[in-house]
Amino acid sequence: MQDGSRLPLAVTTLLVMVAALVVALLVLRWHDIPVVSPSEETEIAYHTVPSEDPSYWTEDRMRSAKPAPMPTEP
């Protein structure tokens, strides 16, 4: 037979573990710090996509358009 004093300890331990899990999940869900911060070597450049409207591509715009930079190998 089990000692009656062990049951409250087991229940308390279980409640503490559940509370720690809930806190960890809340922190992970609402934490706003990125896992990896971008550096100069890994910085990603975002480009705006030109309009699909054919009138957007005038002759001047086509001449001044520059291709996106090629990605560099790490």
C-alpha cells in the first residue's frame, strides 16, 4: 500500500510540470524576438514586384530596369 503523504507530492509535482509547460508555450507563442537575426552575410533583399499592367512597362522603364542581384553562396 502507498503512503498517503506521497499522493499530495505527486499531485503537486504534476501541477508544477503542467504550469511550467503552459508558461513555456505562452512565452514561445507571444515572444517577438527572431530566432536568428540577419547579418550582413545573410541579409535578404526584398524587391517589389512590378505591376502586371502592360502600361507599366514603358520604354524608359524597360531601359532603366535592373535585374535582381544573384544570391551569393555562404
